[in-house]
Amino acid sequence: MQYLNIIKEKPYSHIMLTIRKICILVILACIFSFKTIGAQTNQGFSLFPITGFLYGQSEELVYKSAATNQYRSELLWDLKPLFYFGLGAEFAPVNPFRHRGFSISAHLKFGLPHDTGIIENRDWNNNHNDDFTNYSRHYAFMLASYLADINAGYSWRLNNFMFLRLFGEFSFMYFSWAARDGYYQFPPGSSSVNVYGDVIRYLQTWFIISPGISLGLRISPALSLEGIFSYSPLIFSFNRDDHTLKNVTYWDNLSFGNYFNFGSRIVISPTERFDLILSAFYRRIRGTRGDTQIDNGSFVTLHQNIGGAGYSALDISLALRIRLNFKTN
């Protein structure tokens, strides 16, 4: 029990504190670079107030055994939608269609606590067949959520109308839900049993390291497009699931799988100092798997390679880029 108690006391706030420190360091590095390099070159520093929303789902999975892909349990947590606001900073070529150069950026977004849809829980507890055994449905309430991205790369001017950029990115996502009110069915299709209050608490974190590529296209002096794609198997997820009615806590330590992130942004430049950026990205994670610890209050058991998680969501955002160095020629 000593090992589990250490895990229980692990302060997830320290994770967010670390992420905030990293983002602040990146922003300070951008400002320093602006002061020391940008004044003599075509590099510039920008700030980005951001607002937007996510629309999709996160998945919490339990497999029947380490050797199979058959589900024992599947919980689908809605993000339909999750609204957020945030701030970003960037040090990059002021005009990538004219000059090549190094770029680095950081974005930190804060989700608003609110009802994000439904959480559905399906169970297949029969080891001898795939018959559906249990079903429950509740409201999903987002208690707290944070998203952070740190991106560094290099862009090449191809001509006056196109640029190419290669980059590496670290992404972090933190979601904390409560399943409130709703009903159970044992088995599915039988009479419903209503429940009230918080019945499940779920905390899901993601750490992703990914390379990527982007291609920019200049339509006019005031309008440009950029398409972006990244993929990686370097995925790590640490999650906690508290079933309050059953007094059971699940701890997942998951890794690897397939991460895809692709989309585009439209940049409208009404002046040299300000840009409006409308972005649409789809992020998908599949195949992440690992070990699960189960604490029922009396003893702890470790089950290897039966835990899993997934994520898929559309991210729509609007940002105002404020250029602190707006010499664009």
C-alpha cells in the first residue's frame, strides 16, 4: 500500500506548474531573442490572445486481457464542445515568404469549467463471449482542463508565394471530468436505475512529442494559408479513474500508439502590426496502451497491458497576432 499512497499523493498541480514554467521560459527566450537578434535581422516577436473550442471525445478503455484487443470496458467522455481561452508567443521570421529562419512558439490554453456533453460507460464482463453486460449514461462536467504546445522549427522561402517549414513539437493535455446524475442498466435494455451526484471522477493527461511539416501559400498581401501535418508514436498518458459508488480507483500508465494532428490556418493581415488567424485542426490518438493498478480500498492489484485510452477532437480557434516587430520587408 505504500507505493499506491505515493501515487495518490502525487500532485498533478506540479505538472501544470512545470508546463507553465516551460511556456514562460519560451516566452522569455522569445523576448530576449527579439531584443538581441530581431532588431538586426528579419526575425520578430509576436503575442497571441486566443479563444476557441474543442469538439470530440476522449476514450477510457479496459481490455479483457493483455493478449487481446477485446474491450472489457469503454468509457466515452464528450467534449461537445469544450470552450477555452489562452495566450501564445512566437519568435519567427516576420515574413516567411521573403526570409527563411528559425522559429519558436508556445501556446497555453485554459478550458472553461462547464457541461461538455455525456459520458457513456459500456462493459463486457463475460470472459467467454462478447455479450454486452452493463451500460450507464451520465452528464459529463469538465472540472478543469489545460492544453500546452511548444513548437520549434525552421522555415525556408521557396518563392514569393510559398514557404516550407519543418518543426518539432511537445504537446500536453490535461482533462478532469465528473460524471454527474444519470442512470445504470444491468443488463442493457433492463429497467434503469437513476443515480444523482458525482458517480465517477476521471483525470486524463497526455504528453506527446512529434515532428511535423507545414506549407504556406500567399494568396495576396493581406491573405495567406498554411497547411500543417504531424505524426508520432511518442505518446505517454497517465490517468486516474475514481468510481465513487464502487469505491474503486484505477491508475493507468500508458504509452505509444499513433498520434495524428493536421489542419490549416487562414491568416488575414489588415495592417503590418496585426493579423487575424483562424485555425482548424483535427487531433487523433489511437492505440495507446499500458498497465493498470486497481485499488478497491482493501488491497491493490497490478494488471499489465490491459489499460488504454484514446482521443479525437476538432480544434477551432481565433487568434489575434500582435507584432512587436512589424518591419515586413
